[in-house]
Amino acid sequence: MAFRLYFDGLDSHEGTKLLDTPENRSKVEARAQVIHQEMEDGVFNYLRWFENGNLAYRFRQSTEPVSERVITLSGFFRTWGLDDATRRPQG
């Protein structure tokens, strides 16, 4: 069983890992109603419901450090005392 989501211009299928039984179908339908209401109210949080879902990468904050410093190739070689043309140590 799976959820099919349409929100913020996105379309996604999110599996539940539940077998299709009457009991599980009731559980999934109840969750779907809550998700739908959150979407209607504008408070839907994709990662709260689908932490490892198909679109999770779009909603996660990047954990990589952001570098504001740009280093050019020639600047790199100058910094390390290498001749830019030959890539050999200067001197």
C-alpha cells in the first residue's frame, strides 16, 4: 500500500511497507485524512510523515558547510608555493 501525494506542484508515491489488509487499509486511510487536512491547512510537513521518503532530499537542510571563499586554481598553486604553469615547487 502506498500514498499518492500532490502538493506544492510535486507528485510522489510513498510506500507504507504494510500489507494490504482491511485493518491496515483503515490505518492508511486515517493517516491519509490527517495528511490531507494538514495540506488543506497549509501546515503539511513532508519530512514528519516521510522521513526517508522519495522526496526527502528536497526538504532536508544541507549539512555540508557552506564556503563563502572562492579559491581559483592559480590561487591554490600560489598558496602552496607551486609554479602554476609546471605544477612544480618553486625555487
